[in-house]
Amino acid sequence: MNPIIIFEILIGIMALIFILTSDISPKIYLENSNTEDIYASLLSIYYYAKYNNITTCDGLLPPLTFLSNSLFNNYTLIINNVTYVNNSMTNNYAYNFIYVLYDGQNFTYCNVTILR
Amino acid sequence: MLAKLYEILIFLGFSIPALYLLITKVYSAYNEWKYNFDFMDRFLDLKKLVFFITESNNFTYQICNLNPTLFTIDNTTFLNIVSELGINKPVSILIDGNNYTNLLGYYLSGTTYIEIRRVCFYNGSLYLLKFRIIS
């Protein structure tokens, strides 16, 4: 066979492989786009605790449950290493927030983690 | 002459499918890019509204600490705010919590929409704000 034809066939095969395997479309990743909304929501619980004079970590459970139920379908809620709600099969993201509560005499640190 | 015809046939046999695949590839890439662009456009419009409602001095004392303004505005005022922000797509806010529910903007249920949720504090209670824009 003519070497030029073989060369053309090879070039054609290479072009086909290039066209079929190349990905020329731009990709936009938005997996973490709502992180700031979650942290803004977690911040609102700080105002809630201040207004309602919540001074213990247990007192944070109702507002945190309301927040988690409102924002997530499945989640795990952990306060000070104690798991309160666990209905999440997969935990891909972790949101951590530390609340410092003050009862007039002592500070209480509540380490809140939400996994989803 | 026969060899040349043979060469031309092989060339066309490869080049026409290759050209077809290239065109379909570019077309699908363009469609994907357009979808992503439209999505980002709407998403950023919605983010603009979220920031304006939950983080600006007009409606909040601090981030997600609402002042009474949001609870006093009516639908017309809200739509004026939306148009002043430069958002020309149908949007809505559903404020829900503490036995209070109010919908501002266009009702978007049943259609495809992008939704951002925030829980914000107002007057001793937590309210769920659902921001939606048509997709």
C-alpha cells in the first residue's frame, strides 16, 4: 500500500481519538457554594442564644435542630463530641462552629459540628 | 488516476466522520457552556438578593440578624427592590417560622428553580428564608 495512504489513515485515527477523548467544555463547580449560607445561619443561632439567655450547650439543641432540619435532608449533629442526631448515610461536608456562652460568671464553650 | 481516486475516497471516509464528530462535539460543548453560564447568571442574581436581604444595613443589624423592615414591606416594594438590584428574572422569598409565613415576589413552586436557604434571627425567634429564582 502507498505509504502516503498509511500516513493519512494514521493521522485520521489520531484525529478521531483526539476528538472523541478531548473535553473542551468549561466546567463550573458549585459543591461548596452554600457554605456561606450555612455559616450565616449558624451565626444567627448566636443571636438567638444571646436574646433567649441560653447558657448551656443543651439549650442550643432546639435551634440547631431547627436549622439542620431546615437546611439539610440528611445530617449528623454533634455538640461537644456527643452525637444528638444521626440520620446521614454519607458525610461529605463538615461545618464546625464554636459558640461561647456567658451566664454572668462563667464562659461555656460549645463545639458544634454538622456533617452532611 | 485509480490510485488517486482511492486516496480521495479514504481521505473522505475519514475526514467526513471526523468533521461530523467535531461539529457535534463543539455544539454539545457550547450547549453545556450556555447551560452553565445561565445557571451562574441566575445563581449570582440570587446571591445578590440574599446578600441584600440578610447582610445589608437595610434589612439587618448584623449578618442574619434581621430588623423589622423585611416584615413590613409589601409585594410591590419587594419587586421594586428586586428590579433596582438589576434582577430581571422571577424571584421569591418565603419567610417561614414562629407561626408566621409570608411570600414576597412571584410564586415559583411547580417550576424549575434554584433555591438558597438561610435561617435568620428576628425578635427572639429563628426564621427560615427560602430564596428562589427561576432556572
